[in-house]
Amino acid sequence: ADSQETFDAVQAIEDAQPMLRQILGPRIRFTLQGPPAPAPITIDRDEFIMVLINLAADSADSMPGTGSFSMRVRIIQEIQALEIVFLDTGLWIVRDLRERIFEPFFTTRGKAGGTGLGLSVSRELVVLAGGSLDLADGAPDEGAAFCLRLPLAASRIQ
């Protein structure tokens, strides 16, 4: 079932902010830097928001105390893509685990729960829509950086 639609990612991120803040809770500072311009993308809107929520939830789980989670949204004109870089100050990506975190059922949570499907499923949804989800360079000394890219839709927003 093709439930992909073309919509403004910037507006969807705005709409998802209350959910993201709720998941992160009061102890994690949330910052969002975004382009003022619309960024039309084609993907199932609910799945796009689910990917954002998955990344926020993983971040929150990696910060037992206080911390920060930020999303930097920009449009890369040269490759006509939307890019969202997620940065956090969590304690979760040890260098030797970097390659494994996108594997299905891989979890760093041990018995504390977590299916280990969040990143694996998130990446799959993004790739199916023609995009990519990878670890990014430039993570804080402590913490993680993820880079999500999706092609901008050629058509206007419906």
C-alpha cells in the first residue's frame, strides 16, 4: 500500500514538537533550528513523524540525567535534499557499536527494555522514500549525531 504523500517537512516538524517535547521531558533541553522556507518531501507523513519520535526517544533513553537534544533542519540546494541533523549529549554510541546500531534487534538497553527496532525500522522507512539515515560526524564529545536526508519533492505540496 503506497501511502506516500507530499507535504511540508518543516510544518510536520512544527506539528510534532509537542510530542517530541513530551518524550524528552523536562530534564532534556530541546532546540530546533530550521529553515523558514517550506521543504516539500514525499513519504508517509505519519512514518516521517514516527522516525523523528524514534530518534528523540532513543536520545532520551541515552541520557539518564539532564542533557540536550537538538534538530538542525536545512535544505541542501545542490542535491535538492532536506537534511535534519539530530544531536544529543547522551552516553550511547561507543565507537565499536557505531556499525551495529542500525541492525534489527540491536539494543544497548539490556534488560531495561527496548526492542532494538527503532533505528532499523526508521532507516528502512527513510530509504524506501529515497533518503538516508546515518550516523553523522561532528557529534559532541559525549553524545550522538544522526543525519537524515530526504529528497525534496519536485511537485508542489498537495
